[in-house]
Amino acid sequence: MNKSSSNIGLFVSCLVDLTRPEVGFAAVKLLEQSGCKVTIPKQTCCGQPAYNSGCKNEAKEIAKVTIEAFQNCEAVVVPSASCAGMLKHHVKTLFEDPSDTSDKWHEKALSLSARTYELTDFLYHQKDLKQVNTEFKGKIAYHESCSARREMKLTAPLQLLNTIKDAEIIELAANEECCGFGGLFSVKFDEISNAMVETKVNHIKNANIDVLTGVDLGCLMNIGGKLAKEGHNLEVRHVAEILAD
């Protein structure tokens, strides 16, 4: 990809749009600093809640909106490993029915998949951003979400965090374990979800950190909510906010 990309579409995600728009602004700042012209097409959900609930027809209709909205973008960048995983790996499976050849939706879905990137992965590997001009005096722990680790296999978030001046990056105990969010999982299996996030929060408290960060806002809200209920005021920030200073 060229150093100066002409048209990068930002897929904001529902949670960023409705609960933490600062993440979206931080993502735009990072992309523009890397030479991108950022556009934000009219968009909706990535379709993951419907897809994970088995409502494939509904997910398919949602996916069509996204495919059309971003069809002219050189790349689709997502500040969420979970939503990026849906667009990159699962949307194309919704249109694999060989009898469904109308409007070449499978071909369009494959194109969307090939152009979709998680934000830090795009910056690090496509825009060659290997150093951020950010300072933070304190301890930062990176929560590696399931989607980041297992689905998108991201390494860029931690690599970029390690370039922050004066910051000490702390590895959490059992960092590979789920925080218990899992989207609808936390609603359908609330007791199990609560037990999982309680374990995660205990590891975080024992780490004695100043900030918790990650690439999935849903996980951060889940962990941050549990911390707040227990009376802990630890700062919880999306990695884009920290990298953008």
C-alpha cells in the first residue's frame, strides 16, 4: 500500500459511536498523522450480534449495507479486533451459497475481507508506523482480547505501546484468558461471565498498574465496569487513545 493512501474508510463500530466516540477521534488522528485521507461512510453494525445468534439472514442484510458503504474505500480500518474479525473472516461466509449469484455479493464480500484491517495492524504493517510520539510516565497493562489474540492474531498493539516514552508495559497474569464479555455471552451466561471478569480483575489489581488498555472496547467496558463496582478507579482506555496521546 502506498505511503500516502487516498481513501481510508473508518468503520467506527457501534460501541465506539455510542459510548466512547473519543476512540474514533483518536483513530482518525493516528491515521491522518500516517498520511491517510480518512472518510467515514454512513454505516451500521458489523452484524456480529446477529451472526453469533444464528440469525444469518439478518446478518446478511446488515453485511450488504457495510459492503456497499465501503466499496470505494482503498482500505477499511476498524478500531476493534472483534468487529474487524467479523468483516474480515465471517461476512464472506454469509454469501457462499452457489445458487445466490445476484449482484455478485460473494465477490464483493471477498473484496471487503481483503481490504479490512484492525487499526494498529494497519498502522504498523501497512503504513510502517513503528514509533509513536507519545509520553506516559507510569505502568500500562495491555489486555489481549480473544479476538485480537486468536482471530486477528495481532502483535502491533503491544509493539506500538512499547515505543511510548517513559512507559512501563506490564504483562498481566493469565493474559490469554477471556475477560468474560464475549458480546451476547455476557447476557446469556451472566453468572459465568461475572466469574470470569472477577478473575481478570483480580489479576489487574495485583499488577498495580496506572492504566489498562486494549483494542476491544467491549472487553474494556466489561472490565472497567467490574472495577468500578468494586470501588476501583483505575483508568481504562482504548489503545488508540493512548497512542494518539
